[in-house]
Amino acid sequence: MQNVKGTYDFFGKEQALRKKVQTVLQEVFELYDFDEMDSTILNELDLLTSKYAGGDEILKEMYQLTDQGMRRLGLRYDLTIPFAKVIALNPGIELPYKRYEMGKVFRDGPVKRGRLREFLQCDVDIVGIDGPEAEAELMQVAAEVFKRLNIPITLRWNNHQFLGEILETMGVPSDKKPSVMLTLDKIAKIGNEGVIQELADKGLDAQVTKAITELIQLDDPTFKQISDLYGIVDSKGSLEVQALQELIQELGLDQTCKFDPFLSRGLSFYTGTVYEIFDASSSFTSSLGGGGRYDEIIGKLVNRDEAAYPTVGMSFGMESIMELLRDRPLEAKVPLVVVIPIGEATIPVVLKTAAELRASDIPTGLDTSRRKLKKSLASAASKGIRYVILIGEDEAADGKVRLKDMKETTEVVLSLDEALLIVQKNVL
């Protein structure tokens, strides 16, 4: 018996850390007024394979199945298309609409560090805003999330429209622009030489290849440098970049958010801004999150004006974040009080006592292991538990408890209400 490759069970300290990360994400999402959503895992195959969805690279990794009614279905491979479906099916949703969702997605792809076949995605999306303020707000969300997780990041961003305009001025044919963008997106992984080699295999005109080669050999080019070099100043893409860049500077995000003219993220449905989040120290090379603007998907799904549902989203890579945090020490969660029965007859009273403590919002554990009291006390001390309540037959008969302070090494017999006041005063 073994787990399917690329799937894991989480428990103990690792699950506690995962829960902590999810709690940070949820707190920040709700701080920014995003509503929670829970979309369907099973979807019609036609939806997931539509030309407006994830593209060939993702579709070949999709898990497909047929139900007993011979309907062709698929497991969701991300949270974006199911979200688009929800908006399309509920035209009464008031726009702009901001949602977040944390849920499992499935991809039958290669397994490596930080990349699984069953994994948790954590998404935020804004639909109904076509201005750069939507992208800027999601950048603020990312900065706040990783600040709380104590992970220094670099958020690299670009604009699909702008990159397309650059390639157009170089003479790249329209039908080859997506392929060239994919190659440029790999520059950090395969280097300039790798990019040049891939370009050579695309059958581009020699002058076009030379122009692209000159572009990638520029040393960390800025937006102004590139727009001046190629004469792209008042185009749609360049104006979008300028507007977002001004907002980033106004918000003080310019040290975290860096313009990257080669970033494209590879997915065909992006229509404007794209961004990807990386560990600022570069010790972990996988992406920690990413996203962008996809203005056309929802409108196309419902056969309406493509621009009717301007949308921008960001996905946080839970598994990559976990890989980065896994070796960090985690403060173990322990109960504030442990209740121990002395003798079998006192177990009902012990259960009732624990229930009353919990009703007062005091995390309470039970030790009914029937081991020697000395071992139970040693266990509580090793976990840093301050108070132990002992209940023997005499205490049960008198309606009392024996409160043991492990820090002060004192022990007193008193009522549960009195014990409760002491615990609340000293540990809450």
C-alpha cells in the first residue's frame, strides 16, 4: 500500500505549519475584502478543454474520466476556469466582485520539489475592474502575505500586450508570437544561449532572430529603455505598463515589484499584466505564486462582449511556500491545561471538568492513558504545559479539583471555578 506518485498525506507538525500558512492567507484575503468561494472539483470536460482555458501544455496533464451516465468529465487543474464558470452562471453577481478560494487541484505532470500531482492552490481574483488599481491591489496582497510569513520576495511583472508589441516591431509573425513568448519566458532557466537555440528552431527570419538576440542581451533593461529603443511610447501595452508602474511607485512597492520585459507566464489567456513571485534570496528557484490579467475568458464563455468581464487574479503556490518554510522551527500548539483522572471511577467527572474548561475557551487536554502519574506529569512538563488538574475519588466526592502549577511546583485543592480564575489570570 502506497500513495499515488505526487500525492501526500499531511499530519502532525507539517499539517500544523500548512494550517498556519493557510490562516495567514485567509486573514490577508479577508483584510482586503475578498469573499470566500468553494467551486466544484468535477467539471464538464468541454469547459476544461475549451480554447479559452489553459492551453495545450496544461490540458495534456488533466485527469479525465467518465461517469456512469457516460458524461465526459475532468478534475480541475486550477481554480481560474471554475471561477470563470461561477461568474458566467451567475450574471446577478454585483461587479466588481472580489473572491478568494483555497482548494485542491490535480495535474498529471512531472513531479519535483514543490510540484505535486494533487496540490492546494490559493487564489484571489477581482472581476469588473479594468484599471491598473486591481493589479496594484493584488501586488499589495502578495507583499502583505509574504511579510507575515517572513519570506522576502521579488515580484517580477510584465505586460503581455507590451511584449507582443515589441515582438511585432521586430517582425515576428502573429502566429509565432505566443511560441516566442514561451521561449523568452525560459530565459532565467535556460539562459541566453538556450533561448537563442530555441529561436533558431522556430524558422524565424534571420533579421528577426538577430533583433530578439540583441534584446535579450541587454543588461537588466528598464521599461523606459526598451520603449525608447523600439519607439513604443503611446501604444496600448506601453500605456498600461506606465500606469501600473506609477501606482507601484506611489504605493512604495518598487523595491519588491520589478519590471521584467521577458516574463510571459506562457498561458495564452493572459491579455495584459502578468506577474510571478520568487524568493528574493534565490535559494529556492521555483515560483511562489503568479497570475495576471485575463479580460476575455468569462465573456467568451457566455458569448458576450469579450471586454464585459475584465478580470485579474493571483495564485499562491502552497507547496512551494511549504518547501521554503519546512525547515523553520514551528512553535507547537499545546493545551493550556491537562486533566488527569486518578482511578477509573473519576473518568466521567474528568470528562465533565474538561468540557467546562473548554466552554470557557481554555484549550484543554485529557490524559486517560492509565500510565503512572509520574510519567503523565513528566509528559506535561516536557510539553511546556503550565497547569495539570488531578481528580481522584476524594476530589470527585467533594466537588473539588487538585490544581498543580508545573512552573511554580505548587499544588492546591479548590473548586473548579477557583481553578478557572487562576488559569485565566496566568495563561490567557
